Amino acid sequence: MNKEKTPLTFKHLDLISIIFVLVLVLSNFASSAKLIDWGFSIARIPIVFDAGTVFFPIAYVVGDILTEVYGFKRARRVIWIGFGALVFSFLMFLLIRYLPGETLWLKDGGQEAFDLILGGLSSGGIVLASLAGYLGGSFSNAMSMAIMKNRTQGKHLWLRTISSTLLGELLDTALFVGVATLTGVFSKDLFWSLIITNYIFKVLVEVLCTPLTYWSVNKLKKSEGIDVFTDPKDLNPFAF
């Protein structure tokens, strides 16, 4: 089961990678477009989070599956592909934002609407926040998954997925909200609300998805005929 294969022999790696990158990019669109208020508070902290949080945890579930089945090396490659997709999206929306608008569209408030809803995708603050949170969270999640798989000898998948999420989502949320707040994207008054609610919601989604993660991992390992244990010496996040 531990025998390595070339990427071309995998049946599902490309599809899983596409899902990961798609969720990542779309969640950043949603994060810049809307803040969600659930209308209640916990210990006087309003339950508010950016809209991307609704489905961004799916990327962590997929990331866990990638690392568990295909190993850290392939998960690392997908993480960097996701990073490239984010940078490309930000640059394209920056270009679109400053291209000249059609006259009637401008008169109807098109540019103001674009700046209000999608302008965040080209603002320095949200870009820095997204990239910092993504890299910090994704790599800490994948690396901790790989390390714990070796130490548990491949047992207790639920422990690895939840523990890695506790670390990865903490770094992701703290970096994203912290940088976005420092750069003026989010109000300082919302700092703790966004940190706490984002973190709790993301971890909760991971926990609830544990049965799905087990099912997916077992199906993929059987279908692909692979179950990679990453060499601890090969945990350099900066390789591709």
C-alpha cells in the first residue's frame, strides 16, 4: 500500500486538487463581498463572520484527505497551486478595477458597485490577509497531519484531522483577521467577534465532516492503491 506512483497513474488526484483550489478562490470572493451577522451574541461577543467562512472549511477537509492519502509532497504542491491561483485572481481583479469603464455603466454607478463588492479582491489589505492566513494555516495543517500519521502509525484518523485543524485554523484565522484589521479592511470593533466565531465555526465543520473524511479516505486509498507515510525529512514547505 505504501508504494509510490507517478502522478499520471492517479485516478482522482486532479479532481481533488481542482475542488481544493475552487473552494479556496471562491471563499476569498465571498470574504471580500459580505459579512454575516447571525443576530445573537455569546458572552457579549456578536456572532459575525465573513461569508467565505461558510464554505472555506471544505478546503481544510480536502487538504486533510490529500495529505492522508497522497502524502505531504503532493499536498504541498496543491497548496502552492492554490497560492498561485489566489495571486492570479487578485492581479486580474486589480487590472479589471482600473480598466476604463463604459460611459453608461459608469453613470449607473457600475464602478461604485464593483469597488464595493469586488474591490476587496484587489485591495492590499485583503490580499495580504488572505495569503498570510492561507499559507500559515494550510502548511501547518498539512505538516501536522503528516507528522501525526507517522507517530500514530496511521491509526486514529479522527485525532489527526481534528488536531491539525485546531492548529491550522487557529493560525489561518488569527493571521487573516489580524492582518485585515491592521490594514483597515475590518473594523477593530469586530476583531474578537471575527476571530472567535470564524475559529469555532471552522473547527465545528471539520468535526462534523469526520465521517465524510473517513469515507473519502478509505475509498481513495482502495481505489488508488496508495497510503503514503511522509518522511519527516521531507517536510520543507518551500519545495514544489
